[in-house]
Amino acid sequence: VQLVESGGGLVQPGGSLILSCAASGSIFSFNAMGWYRQAPGKERELVAITSSDGSTNYGDSVKGRFTISRVDPLNTVSLRMNNLRPEDTAVYYCNARGYDSNWKTFDSWGQGTQVTVSS
């Protein structure tokens, strides 16, 4: 399963960005799709995740500012980021877990997209 991210870039503090991630391959079902981020010198952390039952979870630092949504027919997950702060600067990675068409589990990562929040 391959994941391709898009939508990163440079934005001023208080601005907004939308990240998108498209999954392709022999996918039977998803258990979860989500976004993680890694800033320089820091560990990768959860940003937001959506599960197969429709539930969502967010990292504490982004609650109320970021919204994750999934479009199942298109195997796409997006992350709308509002009121961005300099501390949101990081490489954002898409992650997807589930079963492929051979009933094998997969846990795939995208290549990452840079988000920089700076004036």
C-alpha cells in the first residue's frame, strides 16, 4: 500500500493549511488512517487519527485547531489545520493500517510533507 501526501508549505502564524493523503494498492479495508509529525530533534508524535468505526483522536496540542476527515471511496484522508503556530512546524507523515486484498495486514507511511509556520 502506497501513501502520497500533498499540501504542505510555508504559512504565517494564524494561517491555515490542508494536507491530503491518498492511498493506493490492493486494499481490502482500513483499520485506521492518520497523521503524525516530527520536528527537528523531537520524536514523532500523533497529530490526529481516524478509525474504522468513525472515531477520531487528536494530539493535545492540536485539539480544537485541527480536523481530520476521511473519504472512504477515494481512500483519502485529509487534515485541516487552522490557527497554525510556529510550534506546529514539522514534517507531517500520513499513516494507514489495515488489510490488503490478500488479508495481510499493512502498516504504511507516506514520504512526509514539510509544514513551516513562520512570519
